[in-house]
Amino acid sequence: MTRADTLVVLAAALLVGWSYTQFWGTLSTPGAEVRIVAGGEEFARLPLNTDTRLDVPGPAGVTLVEISDGAARCARSPGAAGICQRSGWLREAGDMAVSLPNRVLIEVLGDAETRFDSINY
């Protein structure tokens, strides 16, 4: 590998590191409150700094939403796949969990301006 090759590899590594911090590093903004939507209508809007458990009724049963330590999660849902529970703890503005069979949406709200409208895993 020549000296020019080394410089190109180093420049590429620096560019990748810079672009990561520029586009992904500053997106995490702590949420201030959680909004719970059931059946297309807002069911509750609660601050994330208050620990609570809330039963949200829906067409498939009851979804249990838990708020603790500045985060919210779907603790129990009647959906067979358990996708809502696997979303884990939601802390940052823009995080959300959805229970489709029960038509329940849990969304963390905050001051963040998100740059992406969808991120799939």
C-alpha cells in the first residue's frame, strides 16, 4: 500500500466518522411526555417524570402501559406476536410502540426535530 493509498483510506475513515456524528449522533433528545392513542383518539398525555401504570382498553383487550424512570413501555398487550412489548423502553422524542390488534399507539413527545420519518429494523 502506497502513501497515497493510506491517505485515501484515512480520509474515507474521517469522512465516515464525521458523517455519523453529523447525521446520527445528535438525534437523541430525551422526551418530555408520552402520548397514548387508542382507537384513533388521544387516550392520555402524561409526563415521563411521573411513575405510573395505565390500562388502555381496546377492541382486542387491555394494553398495560408503564411509565418509570423517564421512559415508557408497553408492558402487556393482547397481541399474539408481542411486537408492542418488544419495542422496549421508549425514552427519546419520536420513539413509539404500536399494538395493531388493539389499535394502541404509545409515542414519546419532546422538542426534537426528527430528520427521518421512518427507521426500520
